[in-house]
Amino acid sequence: MTYLVIVVLALLLAAVVLVMFIALTVSIRRQDRRMSLSGPPRTSMDSTTRRLVGVHVRNHDDSVSGFRN
């Protein structure tokens, strides 16, 4: 019985990871197709995808390694 619970939990976790991967892939492809990576995210899904992947948009006001424009 314990093994059955472990297998069910493992399958559930694998399904959640697969759904997240597919959602990230779709969102990345959509942003790339729109060529919208240089601007702010349009939807909350785009914002979440950028946060998980680690993509940030730099403003012209941001300083790079201490130098200012």
C-alpha cells in the first residue's frame, strides 16, 4: 500500500512538472514570436515566465557596474 501511494505521488509530481514545462515553453515561444522580449511583459503569464527563466529588461536609467550614461 505504501508503494502505491509513493507511485501515485511521483506520477502526480511528474504531471505537474510536465504541465509547467509546457506552459513555459508556450509562453517563451509566444514572446519570441512577438519579438516582445525587449519590452515589459504583456500578461501575468509572460511575467511569471520571465521570472522563472531569469530574463530581465534593463532600463536606460539603470547603471551597469557603477557607470552611468
